[in-house]
Amino acid sequence: MNSKNKIVVTSWNGKSWEMTPEQIEAAYRYKEHQYRIEDAENQLDGNADWIEEEYGYSHDEIMDFADELAERFEDKFDCNVSENDDWVARIIEMFDAAGRKESNDD
């Protein structure tokens, strides 16, 4: 590949990387997903009290669902629904599928 198909990306501290548009897109999507996992962690943490009461999971167990929640949110994102309502819908969907902790004693 020749250099005309590459873009130089420079960070705030002056470090530079030569990347193709495809590499930039992949890096962007990766980081976007990491931010979505952080959002899922925040949603789970903020809703942990009622999740624990309704489904019987401890706070630590609830937080273990962050990756799955982020994926569910991304897969079913609907820009016509408020983000908070969408997060709660995905939380309910996910824990309904998982079932109550007491009945999940494999």
C-alpha cells in the first residue's frame, strides 16, 4: 500500500501513527464499544438496588453483566427511544433471560 492511502494521526502529546482509513475506523469502533461498556457499567451500578431486589443478584454479580448489556444495547439501539428508557429495557430483557439468582443455581 502506498503512503497516499494513509493518514497521519497525532495525539495531544505529539505521538503520531500512520493509519489507513480502515484502521482508523476499526480503532474508532473499538473505542466506541469500550465507552459503551463503561455506560453499561454506570447503568448497572445506578440500577443495582432494584435489580438485586427483583432478580436476587449481588452488586458484583450484576456488574459482571456489563459486556452483555453493552452488546444488547448496541444491537437493539433505537434512536426513537430515550437512551435511559432503552437501557432499562435492555436490563430487564437481560435479567429476565438470566432468571432470578435463586433459580439459577447450576
